[in-house]
Amino acid sequence: STIVLLFEAPRDFSFSLQPGQRIRMGEGLGSL
Amino acid sequence: SLSTGSRMLPRPRPFPLLVVTGGCYLGYQQYKRRGHRDEETGPHLATPTQVALYRTFPTRLVSRAWGRLNGLDLPTWLRKPIYSLYIWTFGVNMQEAAVEDLHHYKNLGEFFRRRLKPAVRPVCAASCLTSPADGKILHFGRVKNSEVEQVKGITYSLENFLGPQTSRSKDLSSSSFQEDLLSSPDNDLFHVVVYLAPGDYHCFHSPTNWTVEMRRHFPGALMSVNPGVARWVKELFCLNERVVLRGQWQHGFFSLTAVGATNVGSIRVYFDQELQTNTPRYNKGSFHDRSYVATDNQVKSAPEEGGVSLHKGEPVGEFNLG
């Protein structure tokens, strides 16, 4: 199963992720 | 005895040795070249015929049969060996489970829906957006030209994924589907894909504070969504059964979509008792909308009048076997 998030955000929104990394519920995905 | 021993040793044969080592070397070179070619041209995609063939498999029927099987209560003596095999195969961390005693779970379906101990998933207060689930980040980034990347280099249409805009949200002055979604020209559209492996905790939570205005359920195929298949089948997320929750957050449009798969075919949303997924019959290409916002000629119950408010980290729903 998969969850896809699609969202609008200011252009300076940046992800703090790496493709393929393991993540847990509640961990930060990105910030402004 | 020395002379007898030397007679028994095989004579060195340089030619076959040369052929084997040379063959291995050429095979390795070919493998390396193929790897480089894949990096340059992108991953190998399934042809439309291959996808059509895959779709002829009764994945929904298999999924429901799998669900029924896993809904059968196991005798107490059989629970521990069956769940232990599952734990060992998929690397489940039972120390995080709210109930660690394996005898407690009546069947595999119940074990799959296990809850976690309250403190094991702290919700990041510093980030405005948090992960809705445990899993692996398949892809993330900015949406360009109304196309979303499924994996690197393979895109799918935003319109096919979300379905047509409702008349309420459609802006006649905008030129693209993507622009229709944006509330401000200074903003962009972003996406993140989280893949949940069989051993992961399978509930999903609200990634931010937001209001869900509508749900759109797309019945569809139930192909596997593992990363290998996501790299192979283009538009996989538009073909599979999914539930789109859409609404608004502090920066405008926000949506969370749960995509089903063969093993995990049904999706439950806690605040929506009407939602029924992985049912035997459906019309290809159809979708079912439910608005949580009361319109002028529609009187809804009080909690739904302005949509469903969700807080960051709040449980939203779960995936189920079959």
C-alpha cells in the first residue's frame, strides 16, 4: 500500500528527505 | 606414496579455465553496460500489452479471497507460530506493538491492524508537515506541467490521479489543471510518496492540521505497488483502487491519497462509515464523491458542516488485508 500527499505550499518549501529512506509516522517531511 | 598422489591430481587445463574466466568477465562488462544504459535511458517500462495482461489477472478477487482467509480465527496454539513466521519474514518490530502477546490477535487480519504503544511515534512539532505513515520514501518533489513523478523519470497525470475538478473548485481563468488547484500564484504544488511494506504499521495519520472537504473513491485494479512494480508500470497509482481525501491547509490545497494493492486491498477512513472499498462490482473509470461540506441545498450533520478538521498526528484510517 502507498500514501501519496499532494499539497500547495510557498515556493521556498523544502523537503528534508532522501529517496529510498525509511520514515516513521510523525517524522518531519519538510519545512518552510 | 608421493608418486601415487601426483598421479591422482587432475592435470591443469588452461583452455577451459580461460573460457570460464573470460566468460565471467564479459558477462560482468555486459551487466555494467546495461546498468549505465538504464541510468541514461531510465528504467525499463512495461508495454501496454504487458500492463493489459497484468490487469487481466483477477487481482481484486484474489485480494478479497486473501482477506477472507486472513479473517478466519486461528486456534490459540497456531497463533504464535503463524505470526512468528510473519514477523520473521517481514521484519515486524513487536516491541512497538501496543499488545505484544501474539495469542491476543485472533487472526492475521487483526494482527495486521495492530496498534502501537502511545510513545513510540512522537509527532515532530517543528515541522509543518509530518509523515502520515511508517514506510519508505519512494519519491518526492515539485509537480511540473500537471505531471507527478511516480518514481524518477516515470510520470502520471495529475488529472487522472485526482479526477476532474468539481465545478466549485474550477477556476475558468487558469490554463492548467495544476493552476486550478493553487490558491496563490506565488505557491507551487509538491508531492511525497510513502510506500508501506508488509511488515510496517498500516494505519495512516494526519500529516498536518487541515480540513478535509471531500472524499473521492476510485475503484480500480489492485496491482502490487512495491517499488519494483512502480518502476515498471506507468500510471500505476492511477490504475489502482484509491481514496483521495482533499481539502485545505494553511497554505491552500492539500490532499492525502491511500492507494490499495493486491494484499492490502481495502482502505478504511475512520470518519467516513459510508466508504466501502474492494467490493465485487464496479464500473471501469468510475469514481464516487462524498462532500463533507454542507452546500446551500444540502443539510449535513453539525460536525461536517465546515468539513472534517484533522490535527497533525491524529489517526485518519487504515489499510486492511483483502
